[in-house]
Amino acid sequence: MKRIDTTAASGFFDVVGGTERSQAATMVLAPGQSTGGPSNAHARSDQWLYVVSGRGTATVAGESVDLEAGTLVLVEPGETHEISNTGTEPLETINVYAPPEYARRDR
């Protein structure tokens, strides 16, 4: 078992844990900030994005959905995606990638 304190993450995007099969990261977007875009896609990983707090929009394969605390979005391999903060507070998410998408960083 691993227990990870996600409040220790300090950057815009931090990989906070992982195994050979999956990894977890935190992401914080400031109001008006976005990440990704029409060429942003993961070739082999599912990305589960869970909204901890804030408001925003996820545009996945051309389809937009509203984000708010408690929303869970699945971005499947090959789907282009962009996440935007449309609110007045930080948009905080926890993202799970299976298999891992980013270089592993042990904490």
C-alpha cells in the first residue's frame, strides 16, 4: 500500500506516485489558464481526470464538458484534449494515467 499526501505537491503539474502499471499526478490551473490543445494526446494511456476544486472545461476529441468539484472525466488513448480554468479560483485536479505517461519521479 502507498499513501500519498497530494497537498505536498507544489507545481502546476506534479507526478506524485506511480507503479509499473499506473501513475498519479496533481494539476493546478490558475483562473484563465489552460493546458493541452488540438495536438495534445496520449498515444497509449488512459487519463482519468478528477476535479478536486474549481471550475473549468474539458474539450476532448472536440466535445466540451463542464468541470466542477466531483467531476470525473476519462480521456482515452489518442483523444486530443485541453483543460481550461473558466472560474475565479484555482482548478485543482488529480490525474491517473494507465499505463504511466510521464517519466517516473519518486517522492
